[in-house]
Amino acid sequence: NDIKEYFYMTDYFEYLEPYQQQLYYDYLGIFLFQRERYIESLEYYNKADFYTGNHVSLSMLYYHKSIIYTILGKYSEARLSINVAIEQFIETVNMKRILMSKFHYANIQSNSGHFDEAIFIYKKCIPAFDNMNMSNYVKSTYNNLLWVYIQDEKYKEVIMTYFQKMDQDTHNHKIYFYLSYAYYQLNEKEKAIHYIELAKY
């Protein structure tokens, strides 16, 4: 409940391996991230960077830093961080984390207006997540893909993707909202009304 409870660990730093010291500050960053104290969170991630880590601690640290940078709108730093994370995940052959990092890279590209690259990566991620039985990420990727189509004014792609490629499990209020918005932009008002009604529930 209180971040001060974590600080007792610094009394034992001399007994910890360097990667454990790095993870300690990484965890403090996560603690603050979960409380939406993003600047303070980044400060702890940067402090963790002063310690010599291993592939596991470095990969997680840079993965977390990339998320913070994205939230703060620092997309160049976010890209650099996620690329370091991917390199470290490759060293440990962590396929799940590599894929999650690619997904996050697509999020960065989407947020920074590089829609074509984001769309390309999202489309690659969907079957990969499906093959690894990561159903929640399949849903998230479809959601993000449709949002990019909306931003890029590719309204027919929203509708085509929904009806041709998405299964029943991916239906949710956000996607119904995207469908309604796409139909509205295509001047199909009755369908737009139908899906905005579904989006309410």
C-alpha cells in the first residue's frame, strides 16, 4: 500500500546480484506505473539502468520503459527502448515476449501516425497470437487494428475486417462503436444506428 515498504531492501543491496538490484528498481517503477505516477515511474526505471543486468532483467526493464515513453508521447525513446527489449528477449528465446514487444511496437507506430506500418505489424501479430493461444491479445490486436483503420479513414477496411476475419469472441462494445462510426462515414445511417445501439451494451 505504501512505496516506503519497499525501501527496506536497500539495506541488503550488498547481498544482491546486480540483476536483482536492477529488478528492484524496475519493480518500484511498476509500482508507480500502476498508480499512474508515470514521471516517478520513469525515474525509477532510469535508476535501474545504472545497474548491470542480465538478459531477463534488461529485457523487462526496457519493455516497461517503452510503455512509459509511449504514454508520455516520447515515441522516439519508446522505439529505442522496445528494440533493446526485443534484442534481449531474442537472446533468451522468449517467443511470447518477442511477440508482445512487436505488438507494442505497432502501438507506438500507430500513436505516432505511422499507420501503414502499424497495420502491417498488427496483421502479422493476429495469427501469431492465435497460434500461441493468446486469445486476449488476439482481441486487443483486432481492436487496435480497427482503431488504426478509423484514424487512417479506411472505413471499408473496418467493415471488411469485421465480417471476413473476426470470430465471435472478438465482438465487444469498442468494435461495435468502430463499426457504427465507419458506417456513418460511409453514409449508411441505419447500420450506423444499429451498431451504436449494440455498442451501448
